[in-house]
Amino acid sequence: MLFNSLEFLLFFPLVTALFFVVPARAVWLLLLVASCAFYMAFIPVYVLILLFTILVDYTAGLLIERSTGPRRKTWLVASIVTNVGVLAVFKYYNFFVHSLEDAAHGLGMSATLPALTWILPIGLSFHTFQAMSYTLEVYRGNQKAEHHLGIYALYVMFYPQLVAGPIERPQNLLPQFRAFQLSPRWNDANVVYGLRLMLWGLFKKCVVADRLSPVVDRVYGQPEAFGSVAHALATVFFAFQIYADFSGYSDIALGAARVMNIKLMTNFRQPYLAVSVSDFWRRWHVSLSTWFKDYVYVPLGGSRHGMARTNLNLLLTFMVSGLWHGANWTFVVWGALNGMLLVLENGLRRAASRWSALTWLVAESGVWAQVARVRTFALVCCTWVFFRAETVQDGFFILGSVVAHAPDLFSVHAIREALVSVQMSRHDVALIFALVGCTMLYDIIAERSDPVMSVEGLPRWARWCAYYAVAGAVTFLGVFGGQQFIYFQF
């Protein structure tokens, strides 16, 4: 079920209303049934995969808690192998098969391996990682095993964040599910805050992201048919499309949960105001970044074994992160590029500490902060090329086109030709810039205070004008028709 669908418009108020009236002891059952219905709206039979991994991880958590010595690790490994195995079969089997076939053909050999025709279960990577964080935290002694199967199942399946995060930790979510019987469920402030956040998330998804999508799809679908300016424009558009799309989903998820007095972790912190690539990754998809840091980067050794090992760990972590995003070499290249940029940043910081003439390269305050923000955005856009490109060859073609014809980016004539080629009128350009400007203005305000909370300080008439303005934009400027969220494919 999509957040931007008529089905959800009916589903959300019904489930929320029931949430506030059913007996406290039955709340977990209501939310679990609702979450199953939400997930089964896509491909019903795939809920069995979720139930299978839930039973495996629930049992593993209990066995880890009860066991001592090497047996604890055995149960942890069994849980991880099961989860990664399910992910590998559904998401990566065909990728590895095709990669092996390509490698064989490159060596002059003939190889045809059987491929699977299964459709990837929606959000599989997200709930797999959330389930793995549970058994890892139980193994580390940071979380007690959950003995209530229903509440554990709800931890994995909670519908607002089931298919695209944020990837929660058990320490945050499980106590809140258990508190339903201990505290009032209705909270005026949380209901109002959650509904505001959902409205803003819908604006970002339906009005901003889905209006940018056609240009991006057109150019990246046939890159050889467009020039360098169109390539650059589509890449910048994609940067804002994926941000508005994914952060819009997160806002709706956080808002829907907050209405029910449940607080999910913040997943985005104004990433395009970052002053460095490392700062960007502290702000972008925070739940995934911290997951890889805690469960991949630190276990590999983190930064504890010298600069060379630190750089290697960064590269490996980001390449694994790239592969997590999709079964395509484009994502591996995207991850590797981000890892290399972080390695380069680390090197520049070390050099700047020894040679003051390089200090401006890593300056993150004052006037240089604005330069750093532009520089960081440009670098991030270069990596987004491979995230969006359909093949690695397309990615290098687009990036090479922009670099080779960089002067055209400042040519009025070339810009006009590019707008015609991507079928954009002056009205379209003005509207897009206004919408993206609103999104960035929100983020600029959010650097100092929470805009959703700040609305409370306005007079009532001003608040309602703001509500009507955003709701009107969603209604009259929004693009509807079942546009899926980008991160659902992961």
C-alpha cells in the first residue's frame, strides 16, 4: 500500500481510530493485523517470508539469551545466515548469475545458468536489517530477548516504517510497544505534530519529487539522445527528487507513528546543507548510516588500526552499502565513489593540519562554509549519477559529457536548447525552482528549529493559512497515479 494512494487515505484514519478505542491489551494485535494488511496490499503471499524470518529471529533471540559460551554465537550466526540467505536468493541471485555469465563470456567461454523469475519482495532489505539489529543487540547484551511473539512481530512489521524505514533499533521501538498498557495513547501535541509532518511529507513526495521525475526518467532512460546541459539538469533534478521522495516517505512514516504516540528516529537532517561528504552521511538516511557504522565498519576495525586500515574499512563499508541498495554494479560504483571521497577528505584534513595553505579546503565555518556546501552538493551529485544510471557505461557517459562540456553549463543558448530537449517550458522551470526553493527554505529553517513545531507559535489564522496552502499544493499541484517511492525497490 502506497502512502500516496486512495487506499492509504482510507486505511490510516480507520486504523488510527481503532488504535484509540480498542482495549490496551489488544493494541499490539490491532497494529500487527493492520501491518499485515498493509504489506499484503502489494503481493499477499510474500507476507509468509516475513513470518518465516520473524519466527527464526524470535527463536534465535530467546536461545541467545538462554545460552552461554560458543552456543550464543552459533544461534546468532544461524539467524544472520537465514536473513542474509533470504535476501541473497530474492535480491542477489540473478545479479550474481548474470555477473558470472558476463565474466565467462569475457573469457571466451559459454555459460548459461538458471535464473529466477520471482519479483523482489518490497522493502526486503529494510525489514531484514531491522530484524538483524535485534539479534545482534541481544547477542551484545544491549537488549533483552523479547518473549512476546506478537510484540516482536510488530517490531519487524510496524506498518509506517515496514517497507522503507527508518531502520529502527529494538531499544527504541520495543519499549514503546510495551508502554501501550502503561500510558495514555492519546496525546494532543503528538496527534497535531504527526498530521503536520504527514502533510509536509506528502508535499515533498507528490508535489516536488513526482514533478521532477519525468525529466529525470527521460534523460536517464536514453542518455545518448541528450546533451551535457540536459545531463547536468537531470542529475540535479534527481538529487532533489530522491531527497524529496525518500525524506517525504520518512516524514509520513514518522508522522503516522507520532499520531499513535510512537516516536521513530529521525532519518534526515538537512543533507544538502552539509559542508563535507562525511557531514552529508551524518545527515542522509541516518538509520542506515548508523546501521553500517555499528554492524559493519566498527567490527571491521573502524578507525582503530591506523589510517590505511581506516580507509580500507571505509571503502569496504560503502561498497557493501552500495550493494545493499541494489543488485547492480552501478550501486557498487556509487558506494565506492562515496568511500573514495571520504578517504580523500580524511587525507586533506591530515594535510591541512600540517600545511596551513590547505586549510580552506576543509574549512566548515564562515564564508568558506557556503563554498563547502556548494562543493559538497556538486560531489554528491556526481555520485548520484551512478545511483540513477541504468548501467555503469551510462553513468560514465553522462559524467563524461558534463565534464567535457562544462562551459555549456553557463551558456544561455545551451540552457535554452536543453530545456526544449527535455520538454520543459518557462512555466515548468519557474514552478520547479519555486518548489525546490520551498523545500530548501524548510531545511534552512530546520537547521535552527523544528519548522513543524514552530508553526505552533503562529496565530491561529496563520497556522490554518499554512495548512491550506500546503494541502492546496498537494491537491492541485501533486502528481497522482500510483507513483512508487524510490526506496521501495530496496
